[in-house]
Amino acid sequence: QVQVVESGGGLVQPGGSLRLSCAASRTVFNGNTMGWYRQAPGKQRELVARISYTSVTNYADFAKGRFTISRDNAKNMVFLQMNSLQPEDTAVYYCNRVIAPPPNYWGQGTQVTVSS
């Protein structure tokens, strides 16, 4: 069953910006800390940013100062504004609950490609 749908990825030049959107099911979203993850080819999936239900945020070091995570609890949505994108940001970006152990289900993700 589909519980998260990511969108907003695409091809952007270095220094450019993208805004990713995630529509989550009520069961996934409500009361939970949500996050954006990314996975590049040959690399492990890594947590980019997280946001609690009350919008307390935390970022990976590589995302600090460049990315902003936000959420709309009324719409069961979470967003990631990405600025100053660099080629090393190229990856598939996923939205999911932030929980240990990691979630078992992952959506299709949205591809972000940063290239000249």
C-alpha cells in the first residue's frame, strides 16, 4: 500500500534550488517525527533532516544552512527546501517517519540531479 508520495525532484544546475514535497498517509504522519532521507548510487541511505510533530528540526551537517524542512500537519505533508545545490546532492530523496529501527517501507522517492 502507498503511504508516502514524494515529488518535486528534477534536474538543476549547481547553485540552484528545489522544493520537495511529501504527502503521507494519516497513519504515517500523525504524531510522528518525519524526515527526508537520500540515497546516491553505491551509498547507504542517509538522513538529511528531521522535523517533529511540533516542528522541532534537526539537520545533517551537510544540510545545515542550505536545506530547510517544514511540515503542514493539517495536510499531512512535509517539505524540503533545498538551496545552493551541489553535484554531491544528487540522489533519490525519500520521505518517511524517523524511527529506530528504520522504517521497513519506502516510497518511490524523487530523483534530484545536480549537474551543469
